[in-house]
Amino acid sequence: MLLLNGDYDWSTAVENAEHTSAYLKTGHLLEIHGGTHCTDTDEMPDLLPGAFEQAYAFVDADFSHSSPQKFFSTLPDSVAYPALAFEAPAGPSLYEQWLARRRSR
């Protein structure tokens, strides 16, 4: 079993995957730092193409001739998305917009 879990997943905490992976004899946890709940389908292909290809190679792997542990030894324990870049919004803040609407009533 291959577990992918983002540490920004507010739906399923990464601690759940860490706990579960401790009991898997033939399993591996790939923690995605900066990843959310839909890390594998939404963000990973564009931001971490190498890790995405490795993770999806697991789906197609033929373990009749090699062990999952050997495959998992080629995977990192964690990868990290690039830091988010934020731009300051132009114009009035949402609060200022709300105040202006209130005053115009």
C-alpha cells in the first residue's frame, strides 16, 4: 500500500497516515509538504512531476518478480512543494468594500 498525504490536508490529518503506515509491513508513506487533500490529482503532476511519476508507477508495478519493499526503497519519505507566492491585493480590502456597501445603504 502506498499512502500519499499532504501535511496541509485539513480533512485527513497526516498523523492518521503516519499512524497507519507504522502497521503496514508492505507499505510506504509519501508525505507531501505543502500538499492538500487532493495532492495526487490536482497539484502533484505540475509541481512535483518526478514524484508523481514514481507514485503512479506503483499502480502499474508488477510485484510477481520483485517485492514492494524494493520498489518503496526508491521512493523518498517526503517531498515538498515550492513555497507559495502571495501578491498583495490591489484596491480596497474586503473589509473596506464591506464598509463602503454598508455606508451606501
